[in-house]
Amino acid sequence: MTTTDLVWVKSSYSGTQGDSCVEVAVTEAAIHVRDSKDLARPDFSVGRDGWTQFVRYAGRG
């Protein structure tokens, strides 16, 4: 599966203009993250455990 085959979802905190958005796609193996305003830039992926740790950390902020 390539990243173009993934189902990308924008953050619920994204503005109505559609700019400055982060999108994620979830697979069994990883969470993929990309910048929706720069699709030419490669996305990055992180394992589920790493993503869980990140979300917990960000939620404390």
C-alpha cells in the first residue's frame, strides 16, 4: 500500500479555510502524518505505541 492509497483525515482543529492542517492515516502497523498544504513533501509514520505516547504528552499541555 502506498501513501496515496491511504484514507487521510484532517484534524478536527483545522480551520475552515483548509490551510495549515495536519492529516493522519491509520494502518495496522503505523500512523502516517502529513502536511495538507504541502502534499509534495513526504509524510512520516510512527508506530502505534509512539503515537499513543505523543497524544498523551500533547494532551497534558
